Amino acid sequence: MKTEIRSNWSHAILVCKKCSKKAKKRGAHFGRQGDTLPKALKKSLGAKKGRKAPLGLVEVSCLDICPKNGVVLVDTRTPGQWRIIRPDADIDELARQLESVE
């Protein structure tokens, strides 16, 4: 039995599922087509599914921040800096920041 599995991810983006769900209930839309934040980011990043994608976009359970009208996002390259993304955020610019390898 394998104890390790290789991944092509350079890093992962963690998005709070609870915040995303609350924002959707409040009518908040991200991106041009009125999507949830994870869906808008996947479209903008061209993210693929699974471990063979260049980066991972993972919805996680509640991160216990719960901002009003925003969604918490964590880039694993900078775990000490969590972001609160508002519905009026420029998703394409955010995607460029998240996919750039520093």
C-alpha cells in the first residue's frame, strides 16, 4: 500500500465553504456571471480537478471568521495572511495574484 501520493500542485487555495454559502444566501455574486467565489475562481484560474492540476482550490469547513458579505480565503504560500474577499472584488486580478509563483 502506498503511503505517499504525488501531486502537481504548486500550492493550494482554501476557501471557507460556510462563508461562501452565507454570501450566496445574501445574494452576493462574484465575477461577471454571478457565481459563488469558488466557482468564479475556478473559471478565472482555469483550474482543473484533482491532484494533476497546477494548483489546488479546496473548499474547507468553517474557518471561524465569518465576515458579513465576504468570503475568507487562505493561500497556503502565505498561511499567516488570510484574505476576506468581497463581492465587488476583481476576480481576474485576484486569480492573477493567486496563480503567480513567487
